[in-house]
Amino acid sequence: MSNAHISAAFERAPIDAVAYFRAKGYTISDEWHDVLTTAHAKAFTVARVQSMEILEAIRQYTDTALAEGLTAKQFREQLTPELQRLGWWGKTKNEQGDSVQLGSPYRLNNIYRTNLQTAYMSGRYRRMLARSKTHPYWQYVAIDDAQTRPEHRLLHGKVFRFDDPIWQTIFPPNGWGCRCRVRALTAEQVKARGLTVEDGSGYVQQFDAEIVSRESGEVKTTEHARVKLSSGDVMTPDIGWAYSPGQSAFGTDIAVAQKLGKVEDVQLRAETIQALNNSEERANAFELWTRKSIERIEQYQTAKLAGDTAGLRAFGPRPQHKTVVSFLNDDINQKLLDKGVDASRTLVLSERVLAHAHSEKHKASRQALELSEYINLSKWINQSGASVLWEPERGEVLYVISQGEQAIKVIVRFDSNSDTLINVFKVDSGDIEGGIKGGTYEVWR
């Protein structure tokens, strides 16, 4: 299938797809099954690549293929000479003396298809999730032709709510070369087409699957899942594919926030939000994202000063490269509801906003934060280290972290699809106090 056909089949959102791919880290693996399911969604890996230089080269060319819409043939023609130069081509012997395949046209085709398919479907997942209030029903669509796997055809036309746990297992792709997709429907469309919305929460069966290494003969066990439909038919994704790439990479925080809003027990909901916000893993993830983004932004600024066109292209801020700073507590969410604002309950920071906050202009006026201060933003906001103000004129929330004569001012704009941090900079504490006394701000916390 050509890149154009893949694009049409997945109705891709290029920005989201590229963002998904670029958000991945790196993982070194001996064989494909060493990095499975959700780990694959967050890490770029190629089996038998033991050199970061080779892995970076493959990732770079895959990124280019995705961003520029290269065909598989163009991808192979560009990457092959580089891999040959680096010595990752043809067959070689492993430590056991067995012959193993490194780079080849077949492997490059597989790398191309697998990464583009997961990226496109993850981008689609992100867009569909954003529309879930108006299009809450998702329908599985299998390409019904001679190449369609019978088990995948079993799911064709099935409709489940967007938050049905079955999508954690069956959101495409569901195997090597899978061409299935998902369409979002309104309640009116479901009714007009005479469709039945099923509850798939009891369909998924977890089990341990065995994988035998072709090289060592070692038997490994991994968690896997099958889907037993109400008809009694069973669909089992390929090993390593029983997960949702989009949810694993992008949607988890948003999906969690949506589910938290439905928890009726106020105490339980409050304790869960607090635990999530204060999670050490979340703090570490925020710190890593911030460090990497600031490093990239400063490389971009250096290229801008030097008039380095290639550097500007390589390090330009990525608007869809985002991280979640916080889940909104009930008290702030309720105050927003009282103002007629239906927040999505996740506070999001993008690399583009961070680039604006860390601009040369802000640095020259000493309004930009230090790296350590950017890193601590999430902790300060989540652990009640910040005052919360409402600015009625702009309809924005301010988180204010006092630092004596100065304060860090975090500006947040809310709407139904995204709670977006739009600026962060240092101001005189007196300006904040004056705004409160003059009635410019309402004090919420």
C-alpha cells in the first residue's frame, strides 16, 4: 500500500501522528518481542540494533517519511546507503554463531509500515477523543477484502462507547500489516443506521502467551489478551498488539480525567486526584519532558541568532508536543463550572508555549524562569504551593507562586477540549497584590 493510500485509509491527522512518533524515547532490543505493547507506544526500537547511532539514523529517516509523506520506496532509497555506511546491513553472526538478518529491503518495509500505521492511528485516537462529547460512539471498521484477516473481520461494524475498556485491547492496528480503523459516530448516526451499542467490558480475556526466540530458543512469557464476542467468536490480536497505541502515548491522562469526573464518591475522587498529582512517576515524567524541551528551545534560539536555517528546521518548537501538568481538583473545577466553564480537568503545557515563556525577550527582561523553576511548576501547582486567582475580563485562571519580591505567574485558559497553560513568567509581587485589592482578580485559593 502506498503512503497516499495509507493516508486515506487512516484519515490521518499529520500533526498528531508526527507528534506521537516524536514523543517516543529510545529502547535497545535484541528481538521484536523484547519491547511489547504499551512500552512500544512510548519507545522507538528496532530489533537487533545495538548502536544508538544506527537507531537514531533509522528514527530520523522514519520521522522524515512521516512528516514529509514519503513512500516506502523513497524511505528505503534514502535510508539504505546510511545503514550500509554504518555497517547495519545484510546478514551477520550472533554470539551463538547463528545467522541473523540486519538491514534489508524487507525489514525497512516493515519498519516503515509499522511505525506509520501506529502513528496515524494514534493521531486519529487523539482527535476522536477530543470529539467524544459529540461523537461518543466508536465503530470498528475492517477493510473487507481478500487480505482481511477473518478474526479482524469479526469486529467489523461493532460499536462501543469511546470509554469502553475494550478499546484498550482492540484499537487498531491489531497486528503486523493491520489496515483496520475506527470511525466516530453521534447518537443520531447510531440510531439512523440501526446500530447496536455493545458493552465490551466483559469481552476481554487476559492470558499469558508464550514466545519462542528464533535465535536462542528461549521461551518467554508475556501478558496478552483475546476478545470473546457475544456470538461466541474469538478475536485475538497478534502478540504484542493487544493495546491502544494512541491511548498509551497520548490519551491516558485525558481518559483518566474523564473517568474521574464520573466518580460519585467525592472523597474517593479527591484522594485519587491528589495521589495522581503527587505521584513521583508523574513528577519525573514532567521533569524529563521539560528538560528535553528547554534544551531543544535553546538550540533553536542559538540557530536563530546564527541564521542557521537547518538548525531552525531541526529544533523549531513543536505545537503538538505537550505534557499534562495537573489534574484539576474539585474545588477549582466547581468554581469554573459556576462561571459557565466546562473544563476537561487536565492542565496542559505545550512546547510552543514553553518557547514563548523562555523567549529571548523574557530572558532579557528577567521574566523567564530558570530551568529548576520550570521543572518545579508541576509540584508547586499540584501540592498547593500556588495561589489561584480568577481574571474575569479574560476568563482565565492564574496560578501564582510567591518568591518574595517576585512571583511566578502561570496563566491558564480553559475550554471544553483543552485546559491550556498559555504563558508563564515572573512579575513583581506588588502587581499581583495590587490586582487583588483593585478587584482585577478574584481569589480562589
